[in-house]
Amino acid sequence: MQERLEALRQMSARLEPEAGLRKEWLGLAADYAERFLESLSGRHGYVPDDRAAETALADGLREEATDLPELLEIIEHGVDRVGVNESTGHFFGFIPGSGLYHGALGDYLAAVSNRYVGVAYAGPGAVRLERQLITWMAREIGYPDAAEGDLTSGGSLGNLGAIVTAREAYGLRSRSLRDAVVYLSAQTHHSIAKALRIAGLGDVRVREVAVDERHRMSAHALEAELGRDRDAGLRPWLIVASAGATDTGAIDPLAGLADLAQRENLWLHVDAAYGGAFVLCEPGRRRLAGIERAHSIVIDPHKGLFAPFGTGLLLVRDGRALRRAYAYEADYMQDADRAGLELVSPSETSPELTRPFRGLRLWLALRLAGVGAFRAALEEKLLLARYFHEALAASPLFEVGAEPDLSIVTFWLRTPLGDEESLNEALVEAVQRDGRIYLSSTRLNGRFTLRLAILNARTHVEHVERAITTLSELGRKVLGR
Ligand SMILES: *Cc1c(COP(=O)(O)O)cnc(C)c1O
């Protein structure tokens, strides 16, 4: 047995690299990261998948060890080279991510120490650090101290948490589902419909409330729908507002919706996965006024706070509602002396137990750069969107949508001779092929629409200038001028 033990130890020795090798690996990884970051400004926003990428990963997993330089080659050619490149300043598609370097360092440190963050007892420091983030964001929103939150993996899971919390707060059970009504709009993110289904609420009635010409939910239309449903003996339950919508950045009239929710006793959830972080700057805060009256809010730090992917945040104004939804001891805990419990465990406010220490990546970035840097960057994005909107409005080539509520601008190539849809489609394809910038398209009221979303931390005025130049040049080409 002793012999076998010794043999097994030798065979598994590569699991514990010694100090010299650790240093070597770290150096190689850091060199790779530097090469990647230095190449960013020259990279296309999108590189289609290809055979070379597939071949790079063809080896699969092996019994024997492989050296790091060889693996970094695989990562470079098989992973990092293809697909959308959200990390560049000239990426304007979908909702851009950033992946701040500070965040990468946080992930490295969190993984090395592997703090257990599910239960406060196991990782009190890690839990305290994450609670700082929740408390800080809740205060920025204007929530009371009783607010509670959950650092999720993203907005979709945050929305699911909000819906589960609202379901429990209203005691919805299978027999009451068919009478319960949810109010949303055509601009609501698809993760809401998915969350309703996952939460066992596929049978509730869903009303798509009309939007105004700027794609904001109409409070008047909502009021009318609510009245009709009450008269029909139904039970209005939940309003899902967007702030801002993924397609257009439109912010629903939060104060008006909060008035209705209050008067009619509905839960108001604000999906601010994209726009929530803008409360950190003054113009954004003004535009999001009323958000503090929502019962729950989802904000994605991996969008508006530029964190690496896998960082979402659910905030619930009445923290007891969130704990009731998730803590299995909730019934007795609500009567417990809260002051005696110094720290709420993340597993009491989340479906997760063991999970990554995802707070460190955000905390480290906020501390290393300072919150002020984030406020400035967010205000910059709002201003850049206005800059782009004004430039395009002044161009004879383009027609623009309404002045942006946040940092997404919608526009169309003017096509005097008709064929609007195919020419606009041709422009998107030309832009994506050209590679100097990346943007994506959508459909608004059935109309094919171009959109420029500004949210990457590395996007500055020269990138927006590049977008204007590229679009004008390729727009003319598409029109055959
Ligand atoms: C991005 C987004 C989501 C989904 O968030 P993930 O982090 O991708 O899961 C939900 N709602 C809105 C408004 C979004 O922009």
C-alpha cells in the first residue's frame, strides 16, 4: 500500500506546481494577457468562426500533461481569435462588455485563495466585502437600509430572483396562477418571459402594454389595462419596467409606474441590467428618477460597471422579501433578532450555495480606480451617445431615432429610392465585414433598425468618430454614390 501511495503521489504531482513553476506560469499568462490587450485596438469587433479555430481545439483532453505555452497557443487561436470582441473600444453591438483588467486580477486572487462565500461563517471577510458592494449600490439607488441584495452571475438570474421574490411576496400558488397578471412591454428583455416559465409561472396572464413613440411603456395604457383586469375579477400582480431597454435604451416612466404599483398594490420590478449603473453619474441619476421606488431592481455590473462577465446584481427594497424567498429557515428568521446576526449569508438571499467569490473582481476595480473614475466614464458614455446622435442627425445620409435616453442610438440609412430594409441590412453586413467598428441591428415596430450601443469602458470620442466615418463611407458605398 505504501508503495502505491507513493506512486500515486508522484503521478499526481503536477497538481501542485512548486514556486518556481508557479512564477513561470504567471509570467507566461501575464505576457499573453499583455499581448492580447496591446492588440485590442487593431482587432476587428467580430471574427467569424473558422476551421482553424475548430482545429486548434481538436486535441480535446489528454491523459498526459501539456506545457503552458502550447495551451496558450490553443487559447489564442481556438478561443480568443474568433467571435465578437467586446473588449475593444470600437465595439458598439448588443450591450458591450469591457472586462476591466482590475477585474481579472480580482478573479485571479479570488480563485487562488478560493474563499468560500456561500455561508458567512466560512468566509466572513469575503461576505463582508460583497455586502459592501450591495449596500453601496443600494445607497446609490436611494434604497433604505432595509434593502437586501444578491450578487448573481448576471441579469437573467437577477430577473429570475426578482420574479421568485415577487411570487413569494404575493403568495402565488398553482390555483391562483390563472388569475395573476403581469404587465410588461414589447421592449421587455426576453429573460423575463424565460424567468416566468422557470419560476413555474408559465400560466400567468401576460399583458403587453402599449409603448409611446419613444418605446417607453405608457402609464395611461397600463392604467386602462389594470382597470379592465380588475373589473374582470383578475389579480394584477407584477409590473416589469425597463431602464433602459436593451434595444433602444428607452427608460419606462418609473415614477408614474411606481404610483400605479402603489395605488393598485402591485410589485414593481425594474430591469435595469443595462442602464442601472448610470445612477452613478448626475445626468443618469436624473433620467432614472423614481427607480428607488421599485420593489426590486436588477443591475448588471458586467455591463455598466465594466466587470468581467458573470457579475449581476439583484436589489430588493424590503430585504425580508428576498430572504423569505430563498432562506429555508425564513419563517423563524424573520422574527429573529436581526441585530444579533451580524452577517446575512449569501445563500440566504440566493438559489446558490457554493459559488465563485465574484464580488472581489468588482470591489478591486472600484477601489483601484476609485468610484469617481466610474462616474466619469458613465457620464462620458451618455455624452458620447449624444455626440453620435447629433453627428448623424446632421448628416444627409442618415435618419436618427429619438434623442437617446441613455447610451444607445437608433438610426437608418436614408434610402430615397426605396428598398430601405435590404439597403440597411447591406450596411450592417458591410460594417461587420469591414471590421473597423462593430454594431448590430434590431427590429422596431417591424422596421429594420441599426443601433449603436456605447458602453465599453475603452470607448472614447475617437472611437465614436471612427464609427461616424466608417458608417458614412460604407453608407455611401451601399447607396452606390
Ligand atoms: C443584458 C440584459 C439582460 C440579461 O442579462 P445577462 O447578464 O445577459 O443575463 C436582462 N435585461 C436587460 C435589460 C439586459 O440588457
